[in-house]
Amino acid sequence: MPEQTPPASADEHSLRQEIARQQKIIRVLMNRIEREADAQRSDYGRFQTTVMLENQVRERTVELETALLENKKINQNLAAARARMAEEIDERRRAQEAQRALIQKLESAQNQLLQSEKLASIGQLAAGVAHEINNPIGFVNSNLSTLKNYAAGLLRLLAAYEQAPQAPDARADIDAIRQAVDIDFLREDIGTLIDESIDGTARVRRIVQDMRDFSRMGDGGWQLADLHQGLESTLNVVWNEIKYKAQIVREFGTLPEVECLPSQINQVFMNLLVNAAQAIDGHGTITLSSGVEGDWVWIAVADTGRGIAPEHLKKIFDPFFTTKAVGQGTGLGLSVSYGIVNRHGGRIEVDSQLGVGTSFRICLPVRQSASPTPAGGSQTAKLPDPVDAQS
């Protein structure tokens, strides 16, 4: 039979209860300790997170302060740049104003130079022009003297006719007066004298008109002009310089009207015509020709003169350069001509051989551009260059 456990005593029962109570207290304390430990662990995590966030905030604050400093520097640099730009703009504005004033002075000086050269050219031609005027004035004066004598004879004859009814021998007097005044010759000669006088006065009037147009102070502004008419008018002004030196040959094409400053272009014509005549020793030929190529027209003045030496060819458009004797040229004619043609957006070409002759060709655009192009250029294509004096 199994061994039976004896019944527990009261003291043992009390001990067991105490042990159970102590174990319960221990479990409660352990649970509290665990809870407190968990709470401490949570607080430590939050502390770590807080420290990390503070570090990040500090780093971002440093970055922001650095960015603010950089931005401040950039703003300072921008302000300095704006100040420099404002100064540069002011300086550029002052420079532009000074440039405009200088351009105005240069234009004024150029106009004065142009007028001086024009007047100097007229002064050189004055004697020839005076001779051209004196010739028709001389024969007109002679014709008027002759016509005065003719008129006196006619008046005598008229008076004889008026007295015929009162004088019995009036017929004999009338016949004598008719024979004295040579009425038949007078009838023929009066018409000739009057026609010659009209031609002479027209010649003087034409010369004076051409001189007035040529020497006019203002250029009349840009306008459409017949270059052939301008060339003929200028030829009329300088005719005394040419007629004893050269025969004029015309080989004109059909030209449209050209937008230009006519009086200035006429001055170019005059300079080229006078130079051509002065380059001829003895008697030669001056050939005037013209043509059209695209939007350009050209007029050439060619002579059979001495020609230009190669070492002088590139200097002929320089101011005050001349190969003429002292007192025979200002050295400004071709320089002024080059400036005039350049102002029109054209160019002057020259081809010359010693002992053979020289040809100058003026090339001009038919119409000026809406906005001026740089000197020597045009918005239209240029003509091919035979010999460009400026190259």
C-alpha cells in the first residue's frame, strides 16, 4: 500500500501562505521594475532623438547662416555691379554725346572743306569761264553795233519814204539811200545777226546758270537726278579748260534717274574732267561713257594723257597729294571726290598706264538704302573691280 503523507500542521500552513504572499510581492515588484526599465528605455530613445534633431537643426542653422552670408555677398556684388553699370552707362552716354558732337564738327569741317575745294576749283576756272562768257558777249556787242548802224540806215530810208509826197525828187533820194544802206544785204544780215545774238545770250545764260548751280552753298538734299544732264552741265562750265586740249567722245548708255546730291556729284565730274584735260600733253581725247549693271550705274571719264605712275596710284585719293606744279592744284580734288562718292555708298575705280592714259569710273547705287551702310559698302552687290584705287 502506498505510503500516506501525514497531515500538515498549522505552522507549516502559515509558512506556505507567507511564502506565496512574498512571491506575489516579488512578482509585483519585478513587474514594476520592468515597467520602470521600459519607461527609462523610452525616455533614453526620446533623448537620443532629441539630440539628433538638435544636431540637425544646428547643422541646418549653420548652413542657413552660410547661405545668408553668401546671399549678402551676392547682393553686395550685385549692388556694386549695378553701380558700375550705371557709371559705365553714364560714361557711354557722355561718350556718345561727345561722339555726336565730334561727328557734327567733322560734318561741318567736311562741308567747309567741300565748299573750299569747290570755290578753289571755281577760282581756278574763273579766267576760263570769263573767257567763255566774254566770247559771246563780244560778238553780241559787235552785232548790236552793226544792228544800230542798220537801224540808223533803215530810219533814214523810212524818213525818205515819209517825205516822198512833199518832195518832187524824192524818188532819187530814196534810191540813193537804198543804195547807201544796201537794203538787200541788210535784209539777209539782220536775221543772221539777231540769231547769233540770241545764241550768244543763251550761251551766257547757260554758263551763268551752270555756275550758279555748281557753286550753290547747299546741296538741295537728296533727290533724283539725271547724271548725263549733270555731266553735260559741268562740261559746259569747264569747257574752256578742255576745248584746246581734247576732243570729247560720248559713249552713253541709258541711265535711270539716280538718288544723289546732284551738286556734289557735279563737283566730282568737274574734278575728273579738269584732271583729264590737264593730263593731256598737246591734243588728245576724253571719252565719257556710262552704263547700268543691276542696281548700280557707272560713269567713266577716260583720257589719253600721261597716265599715273604706279607708286602714285595708291596716293591719289590722299588729301593734299598732288603731282602738279605749285599753284596748279590743291591736292584736294580727288580726295573730296572720293569722300563724296563714299557718302553716296559708291566707290571710285581707277585704271592707268603710263604713256597710255587714265580711266576713272564712278559707281553709284541707283537708290540709297533706308539705313546708311558703312563707308565704301552697299546693301546691293558691287560691280566687279577692274582696279580699285583703295586696294
